[in-house]
Amino acid sequence: KELERVLKQEKSTLSLKQAAEVTHNMYQITYKLPESKQTKSRLLQMDQQQSELFEIVNKHF
């Protein structure tokens, strides 16, 4: 319910169902740097809908 409210508040073109569907193909890679042993994560390339959803979620949650 909260995500649905936020999508409407942001005037997103995504419905709740579409938001759920675009998350199925979002990928993140996690790797460890050999020298420092520090773990890093990076989101892989997203399409426009995925980027829109990512920005909305980061802003509100």
C-alpha cells in the first residue's frame, strides 16, 4: 500500500504491478577488492522504468 501511495504521489507512470515486474530483472554485483578486502556493490545497467522506480524508492524509503 505504501509503495502504491508513493508511486501516485510522484506521478509515476508505473503501476504497482509494473513496479513488481521490473524488479525481476534488476541485478546487482557484489565483489571484494583484493588489496583492501573491502566489499563493494554495484547495480548493473537499468532501463528507464527500473531507474524511475529506483529513484522513487531511494527518495521515500
